[in-house]
Amino acid sequence: MSGQARKMALVASNAEAAQAAELLLRERYHFVPMEEAELIVALGGDGFLLHTLRDRLSLGEVCPVFGMNRGTVGFLMNEFRLDGLMERIERAKRFTVKPLEMKAVTDDGETISHHAINEVSLLRETRETARIEVTLNGRVVMPELVCDGVLVATPAGSTAYNLSAAGPILPLNSKLLALTPISPFRPRRWRGALIPDDLKISFRVLDPEKRPVSAVADQIEVRDVATVEVCVDPTDVLTLLFDPEHALDERITMEQFAV
């Protein structure tokens, strides 16, 4: 880890608190340009961390990221402290996260692919409920889900939108995905499923003209989709670094006891 700590890049969100923290850190520590970095220190909130990870994926770079919270929730971030950064990185606990790959085909036939670290969600675009067919590895498991939407969440993202939609919290090492409906109307009692992470989940919008649906990979939206395929991307593995006393696996476990 010491070699990584000597070649750190620093990125910050546009938030005032993140910009101020960046100035303080640059006065205290040496940082290299992004293209030379073996480790990234990211300042901001969870959304900025996800943005940073997706940027690195798009460039084919998957070096570890140590985030410090200068946003709001900061569930995926470490506490911001100016002192002892090098020592914290030396002691940091490493967690690997496999992102989801979303392949969406729009009504006009355009294919758009994006990665997601937290979740891929399908959401109705109008007041009309969505009607969606759900398929696992080519087998139709739900001919018609009538709902506001449906999402696929990773273990790392299971405490985010998935939890708000009453989905289950998944341990990091569970090798599962959460398939969670959003305000389901039919089947009325279906509350989702746990899916092995080596399966491909496919969605087909049944009435795209009257009931249009968008697909969202974390924060990137694709409008008017006809079909969406979601699977874990086995070729890209992301590494997040956490202070041992506030590691991600412990946070996810403790969320099950939050009241």
C-alpha cells in the first residue's frame, strides 16, 4: 500500500465543502496527475464517489479509491480528517465491488450501455403504471409486473434506493443481487427476489408507447427503453478503501438494526 500512497491523485466535487477540503489537502500532501495515479482520494458525497468510479471504468482504470465525506449522507465514504491521511491509507481495509452492466435498447432501436455500482432501476415516465416482463437467463419468471418501477441492486447498493423501496440488505460477500419492485400493483403481494449474481436479468416494457419507461444506471438515465439487460460485469472489479473502524461490511450489517 505504501507505493500506492506515494502516487495519489485528488479529486473533489463542486460542493463548497469539498472544494475547501481539496485546498487544505493539497497544501499538506503531494498528489500526482490522474493519469499517473495508483490510488485516488475522492472528496464529496456518495454520488460523487460513484461518478468517480464510473469515470475510471470508462477509461479502463480501476485503481483503488479512498473517499472522504464532504457531501451529505456519505455512506460509501470515510470521515474527512486533514491529519494522518497517509497512515489511514496504509491501514485501510480493502473491499472489492463488482459493478453491474446495463444494456438498454430504446424504442427507436438505439443500444446504450452503462455501468452501475449501486443499482439499475426502471421507472415509469408518466402517471400510468409501467407494465414489465421479467426474465432470468432467458426464462420468463414474471409475465407482467405492474408497478411504478423495478430495480436490481448490488450488495454495496442494497442500503440505498433498494432499502428505501423495502428491498433486503445484502452482505458484501453474499454473491447475490436484490430484485426489488417499486410500488407494485400486480402481483400485489410480490416483494422481490434474491438472485445469484451470475444470472442475467432482462426486462421488456410491454406497452412502451402508452406507458413509457426509463432505465437508470445509478444516476445516468436512458429514456423510453424497450428492453433492458442487467448482469454483473466480471471483467471489472472496483476497490474501495475504508478506515478499519468504519469498514463498509460493518456498516451494511449495522443498517439491519437501524431504527
